[in-house]
Amino acid sequence: MTVLRTRDLSLREVHDLFRFQRQYSNSFLPLLNFEDVTLAEQQELIQIQTYFDYYLTEGETSEGQVKLVAISPLLKLAGYYQPPIQIKVEDAIAKIDIKDDDTTITGRLDLLAINRSKPIGTHTFLWILLIETKKGLADPLAGLPQLLTYAHKGLANQKPVWGLTTNGVRYQFVYIQAGDSPIYQLMPTLNLFESEDAAQLLQVLKSILQGSI
């Protein structure tokens, strides 16, 4: 038996293993509905920018720093820490066995938001958002093979799921739909340090959450 680790997979290998098809979208609409960002939220976003910029100035940020200084406060601001939502950190996925192939894939999710009020199986709840983080100088798309592999596991229990891969500065959202040939849409990339993008980043996070409740 061949055992593969998600972090070692290339995007081509993920496409071949799971038959993923890629699409591009230049807008989050009509998938999401945005609410206006309040003045208080704008101030919180500026604070997040300021704190993360301090770490960037000191040198390359680690994945842990990206999670702690950028992702964590963004999720808190967007409401992901409120019940019935729960954040799972570095949660090991069950082994993925590839049909018609003597191959097993193992790995760990960086962050996963679930809705505990919506069970969809035994000890399984609705997945809201999968997040894969990369260190500061890495391209966010470097996390796409891992993200898609984890999403494929979740799509066994639900039809669509949102994913996000980020280095703390740039945020690449992915909308992933189940099927014999699963489809993933790469949404517009957002930059934390561009004010309009930062506001839309918060709007996207909040809209994904609201759509799951």
C-alpha cells in the first residue's frame, strides 16, 4: 500500500486522484450576500492590519503567527467563535482510501469551522469553512492541494463547502462542489492591507457563516 501525505501532493496529483475541475470567478456574487461593514468593524480591521504588519516587518511570519495574529482575530470579528459554531485546530482527517488504487492519504486540517447544531452523520457536523495557512512569503495557492484533499473528504457528507488558503496577507477563497468530477471555483484574491479588500474579506467571512446557520 502507498501512503501519501497531503502536504506532499501537487495540484496535478490532486486533480488526477479526485477528478477535480477548476473554474475561475471574478465575483463572490451571487454565491454570497454582503452586509455593510460598520465603523467599529473598520477600526478592528485596522488594528488587525497594524498588529500583523508588525510581525511582517520583523521578518518572515510562520504559519503559527499567521493563525494567531491574522486569522484568529478575523474569525472572532466575523462571529466564528460564537455557539453553535466551533473551530477545530490541526484536526487529523480520517484516512482517505483511493478507489481502484492501493493508496491511502493522511493529513491534518489547519483550521475547520463546523456548525454543531447541524449534524449530518454520526459525530459529523456541517463543515462551514476549511482554512489552510502558509508562512508569510509563500503563495497562498501553495495550500490549494491540501485544501482540496481535505474538502474532498468533507464532500462525502455535504454537497458544497467553502475553503480558504492564506499567508495572512493574501486570501484565496475557494468554493467547492461535490460531484463525480468535483468543481472548485477560485474566487478573487483579497489583500488584508488594501482597505476595500479588507472590508470585503470580513464581508465574505460573515456571509459564509450566515449562510450556514
